[in-house]
Amino acid sequence: MKVTRRNFIQGAGAIGISAFVPSLSFNVHASESDIGYKALVCVFFKGGNDFFHQVIPEDKNNSYYTTRSSIATDESWSSGLKDQSGNLINIHQKLKPLDSLFNNKNANLVLNVGTLLKETNREQHDNPADFIIPVGENLSERDILEANPNSLVLPKNLFAHNKQQEIWQRSFKNHLGENSELGWLGEALGELQTPTVSEKISNSFYTASNELLDSDNIPPFSVNRNGFDSMLITNQAITKEHYDNISGFDYLSVSGKDRSLSPLSTAYSNVMKEASYYSEELHELFGRPISGLQPIHEINTNIKTDTVPKTDAFEKQIREVKRIIDAKASAPLSDQNKTRQVFFVELEGFDTHSDQKDRQEQLMIDFASVIASFYTELGGDADCVMTCTLSEFGRTMHTNARGGTDHGWGGGQFMFGPSSAVGLSNSTDNRCFGSYPDFKILDENGLPIINEDDNGDGRLIPKISHEQYAAHMLHWLGLNDDQINNVFPLLLNGEFMSNA
């Protein structure tokens, strides 16, 4: 077996992290009442995804098809889901590989979600002077809001890529929209960490730059999306020191009262050792292994590759996620049962100001084929893995002159995973989270109308806050209500999102 491009690595470019080994990491445990391994995979659609290009009303008479006549698809399939108003929801034909996940009730949709500090409506946007926040010296946050409880308070830099990406990945700490310095998922792992455990392996991994996993005490691991061989183009001295510290440390040799190190540490380390042994391209960098000396603890991390494209960058990231999930298999079941792993990956290219139909089609093909294969290849672990998408904002309700859409506000997200995506509904119908927005912007005479879902500029006003959506993930991951409130102190109305 030759393992070269199907292995993970702690970031080869993470200069200086080797100095923290072996005390660089922590084990993450869920509460005693929530036993069972779980992994959360967050997929960031970078650029601002037009979710409502991908998820559409079944009813062809819906105003959506008039407003978006130039880009609306004629080919779609039934998701088997209804929104909260009872409307049937279809999905773009290019996402067809996902149909088995939806048919088996292992997928769901979050409709019209976005960054919100508080509920807002069309009247506030049409008459902002009536909802001005008072200003002046010595006014506290409470003074400002109590002076006018209907004040229009919006997140800062609503339509800016970098700022909205940051807001989606951090929590609000006050009603004026100031963000935490930490990522909400990094904070969540801190809530789950057993206080008495101080030197166990981190279960937080990323393949792209992010703020989501930023934490005070749980440093995330960078996963090289291109496999081990790409390390050869990096600074060799730094890379070698980093690798030797991680793969050369015998985690099983330190135990007892001095340290209690997670067996997962050994599992992750051995994937690296295995890759070095079998990859001839790495011998120049790390030295040729002694002839006949196999890795001491070789683990089975083979995954099927026949159903997954081998050149797509997104596929490479998900492939590495799969290998890290597999690595836990060498840990005792008692350790796996309370273990949580979290991942951040990204798919780029969603800033579709022009030629949206063609550009979205390829993105949908890439996303759907990889996610469908991922859940097939997870096998028995599929019951324990929840995958959720994020994106900095949605797109405008109307199209522009270039066949694209511009920066919007409210959008939508996908959720995958058995027993995780169906949600809280007791209805016999399968329900989405939220309702499909009204896309009507003109009356029968072609004149603008007041649409409560439209902020007046053709941007959808979110009905579900991004923090409510994130709180749903954290609840599934094992955080209790108090822990979630610690992460999201301004959680909208103190409520989770619901599809009941």
C-alpha cells in the first residue's frame, strides 16, 4: 500500500507550534449524559452563496420564477420537505447526488438565515429615522436599547465579504454588534473540555484560514488538503522539525499520574508515520526508513476512491476529514464514546456577480458529488457525523445585467447527518427550518411593492439568526443550554431555531 495523498498532517506551515509538543493539545469530552462519538463538519461556501438558486419552490406559479426568470432552473427534484408554511421545496438538478440523503431523511434545509443582532422588519428599513439609536456620552448599552426598544440595530458591514465571514464565525458579545475574539466553535470546545484534563489531543481541524476554531486553550490542527507530498515545497528545516516532534513522540510512553494522554494522539501520529514510510517522495525530506521496518502501529485508514473525483480541491479536503475520522478507530471504545471532532473546510467561488448559471452548476456538481460519496464512505460512522454549510451572506433577490446576483443578506444552508438534520418537528410531514421567502418585488403593473421579506434594496431580511443556526449544531454536539448561552450570550430571544 502506497499512501501519499490520502493522509493528514498538522500544518506544515504552522511555524513554532512544534515547541508546544507534547502539551499543545487537549481532549474534548461531551457531558456524561450525552455518550457517543460525534463529529461536526462545517463547510464554508466562500463568496456569498446564492442558496435560492439551488433550492427552489415546487410551485411554478410562485413569484420566484418571475423575479428570477433569467436564472431560475427548469430542472429540479423534490426534496421531500415542506417549509413552515406548507410549501413543497425542490432542489436543483445538479444537486441530484444528494437525493438519497434527502430521501432517507438524512438532510435538511435552513431557509432565510443570516447575521442578526435582533429581529428587524421592512418598516424599520423604510423609515429608519423613526428607529434611530440615541447617541450621547455616558449612555450604556442598556440605556440605548431601553430608550427605543424598536431601534434598528444591524450587524456592522453587512455586505462586506471579510467582515461578514468573521461575524458568521464569531459570536456577538453585546447589542452593539461587537464580536468575541474567539470562534464560536472554538469556544464550544472549551465548554466541552473536561477541566481536569490538560494534556490531551485536540480534536479541532481545519483546511483553510478561519476564525471559527479560534480558542483560548484548544489549538486547532491544520490539515494539508493536498496531502503529505506538498510539504516538499515548504521550508524543509521547519517542516522536518515540526514532523519529527509530532510523529516521533511516543504518546503511549507517558501515562500514569504525570500525564494522561489520549489514545487518539497515537492514532493521529501513526497516520503521519505511515505516510512517511510509504511515500518515496518524502524520504528525501525525512530520511529513508530502515529497510524492512514497518510502522509500529499501522492503522487501517483505507477509503474507497472509485466514487470520488480525485482532482477537486474540495474533495481533497473532505478526503482528509474522512481519514482523521477513521484514525479514532485505534482508540478504545470508552475513549471514543465521549469524543468530539470538529472540522472546518471551504468551497470557494460563490461570488457570482456574472454568469451565475454556469458557475453555480459546477459548484453544485462538486459539492453534491463529494458530500454524497463522503456519507457513503463513512459507513457506520455516518450516524455520528453532522455536516452543515455556512456562507457570509446570500445574494440579491433580483438578477443584474451580467446574468449574476449581487451581495445580499438572508440566505440558506444545508444540513446533513442521520438523527441530526431532521430537527425538532413532531409533524408527520418533513419540515425545513424556516419558511421560503417571498420573491415578489413588482405588482401586476410592474410597479414596486412592499414585500416584508425585502429590505427595500432587493435583499432578503433574515428570519433565523446565524447564532440560532449555530446553537442547533452545538446542542447536537452535546452542549447543554447553559453552555450554549455562554457561547452565544445574545442568542436571539434566547431561542434555538425550530422546524416544529
